[in-house]
Amino acid sequence: MDEEVHYSKVEDVVGSHVEDAVTFWAQSISRNNDIMKIGCSLSEVCPHASSVFGNLDPKKIYGGLFSEDKCWYRCKVLKIISDEKCLVRYIDYGNTEVLSRSDIAEIPLDLQFSSVARKYRLWGLQIPSGQEVTQFDQGRIFLGSLIFEKQIKMRIKAA
């Protein structure tokens, strides 16, 4: 299910998460069926799976119970906050959340493949280093209004 990056190729994607005024995550339209299959598999496997204990592997993919809709999504652990809490990224959407270990489950090997969502940055734009990010909150909100849950055409310029 891995995809090769082709520069200057135009791809149809759907925006799934806005990180800041110039950075967002999107899913290729061609992966819609994959997203549906992943969701169905996780809803069957995760409620009966063991919660994670011991050391968590940052390279491993887990199931995470998203707080907003109480559905399971694939995630990676970004940071261990405490014995009970971890910061995770939902790899098929790009968003992050702090989860209790009890809301993180082991998932089978057949669900251990690369993420559906990809991270994109607007070409030629950057947030100046050292700037207060909240200053750019209006830009994040505006970018979200343009791309979130909308089909857009992306031209890949560089990796």
C-alpha cells in the first residue's frame, strides 16, 4: 500500500488535518477504500485487543481510541508523557492527541503498513522561526476553511 512520490505530478487529495498556517495532512482519493477497510478492521479487532503495557515502540503502529467519536484509528506514539499518558499521531489523518494507555491497543501485523495521510507544506511559504505560533492562528483557520474535508488538487514540487 506504499505510494511512490512523483514530482510535478498532480494528485487528488482530501484535507484531513491542518497543523499550522502552511502545513497540513491529506489523504489521496485513490486510498478511500483503504481507509474504509482499516476502519472496519480496527472496529473488529481493537475492542477485544490488549491495552499496551511496558515500553512502547515509536516505530510500531497501534490502535488508538479517538476521544471525539470513540472510534479506533491507527496511531504511532510520539511521546510518553507519564506512566499513564502518551501523545499519539493518528497516522491516517495526521492529527495528534494525548491518550491514556488504556485507550491504546496492539493491532495485528496485517494493519502494520504505511500511513494513508501525507504531510504537505504550501510551496514557498514558511512560518518565521522564533515567531509565536498563535500569531498565525488565523492563517491556520483560513487554510482549514480551504482544505479540511474538501477534495483538492495537489502538485508535488519537492519532498
